[in-house]
Amino acid sequence: MNGCEGCIIYEIRHDLTEAEECPGCGKKTLVWKQEEFGTPHMECLECSYGIGVDLNTPCELDPVFHNNATIFIDPQTVQPDKNTIMMLAKDFGMNAIQMHKGLKEGFAVVMAPDKLDKAILDLKSIGVEYRVDSFEDLREKYPFYKECGYPYSHMRMCIQNDKRD
């Protein structure tokens, strides 16, 4: 499922919108545009009549961004190096000793989606096995997130996490 397909930003970028009747001149020349800062508006191609909009995109309305999830880390037989333990400790809000013990014994943590996203990227990069209750891969659900440019998209957290390192 592509959650981006129902978004006006996606429709603008893929030229899927149709001109509407302009309240200023009455012609069917009112079109959607995305300004340089990423916010959408409507503008008449004939008389320059403009309409600002306040919208909620599908990713802004998706409850997955407002629900915490539990991540489970199984006991590890091989411990990562000290720098990796420090990185994971930061991801999980622990100190290095707690993380070392957690990796040795296994643990579970409830996390917000933005923190969980970064932690999963780091766990994957070092090959630590994990599982998450009620997890949806947001990059798969909203695949247009890199091109979107909408400044209020909840998927900006993935863009930030993708840029790390």
C-alpha cells in the first residue's frame, strides 16, 4: 500500500491534479502548486488569484506516528565493540553498562516511532536480531518521503535518520 498516493503533495509532484474553477476570474485555471519551502497552495494561471491551504497529509493523520511500540532484543552470544555499545546505549536511552548487560541478557523497551526508527537502522547495520510489536515499515508505507519536500511530513524523521553517519 502506498500511503503517499492519497496526498496532495504526491499528486502535485506527479501531475495528477486537475485545474479547478477560479473564484477570481471564473475560468477553469486554478491549479495546485508547491512553493519552494514545500507547502502547497492554489494559484490561477489566468489572473494570479491565490488560495493558501492548511492541510493534513496522510502521514500526518496516520496514528502509527503517535503510538509507541515495544522492541525486543534477544540475548546476544557475541558482544559488539565498545563504540557500537555506546551508539546503541544512546539509541535506547541507557548507559553503556546497562546496554552491555541488556545485550547479554536480552531486553525490551517501549519507544516512540522516531527513536524506534533510528534504533532499528542501527541494529540492522550491526546485525543484532530484534523484533517489534505492531511495527509497520514506514519507508514502505510512505515511499515518496524522500521526494516529498513537505516540511510538516511526519516522514521527515526517516529523512533525518537516513542522513545519519
